[in-house]
Amino acid sequence: MNPDRPVTEVIGATCDNRPDTVAFVRDLFGRLGEKWPMRVLDVLANGPTRFTALMAAEPDISHRVLTATLRTLQSDGMIRRTAYAETPPRVEYQLTDLGESFLAHAHTMVAWAQDHQSEIELNRLGGQHQ
């Protein structure tokens, strides 16, 4: 790559390179790239899910961390929390259209990583692969 050309020109993308936009994208990717958000979104891709079912689907996550993850995803508009006025109370979480849209793109990135896993691992070991 030519270091004098912006990356967006090299890859043909149209990206807003204003500092506030770059900071927002980094923050969002940082939040979604943490250990649990993608896993929770993936579970919710199967439809509305109760908190206890999310806990069962990801047994290594603590109650506190799952609660924080759900709140973050909800504040970003990726999921919707619906509380039902029943006894006992019932709460379900589900993907929003925004969450579904993000997850579709994320799955493409995951597929790319899987397709190039051996090449990347070889490079990490210091191998030369061109």
C-alpha cells in the first residue's frame, strides 16, 4: 500500500475520516468487539430470548456481565428489551433491525477470518506467505 494515499482510496471505500467519526467507529467496534456482545447477538439471532436462556446459552458469562452487555447493546439500539406485565414478570430480549443489519455484516467478517485463519496463524508464527 502507498502510505501517501488514504486507506479509503486504496480499498475503494467511502469513509468519513473526520476525527469525531473515526472516534465513534473505533468506540463502537471496541464495544461490539469485546468478549460477549457478538455472542449475545448471535444467540438473539434465533429469536426473542429470556435472560435465563441467554445465561444457559453462554454458561461462562456472569449475571452482572450479561446484564451490562445487554444494557450496552440496548443503548446502542442493537437489541430491544420487552417486559411483560405478568406474574411472575417476564422479560425478553430480541434483535432490532439495526442489530440484524450489524450481525449480517459481522458474519461476513467472521467468515473472512475463518477463510484466512491458517494464513494469519502462519504469519503470526513468522512464516512468509504471499
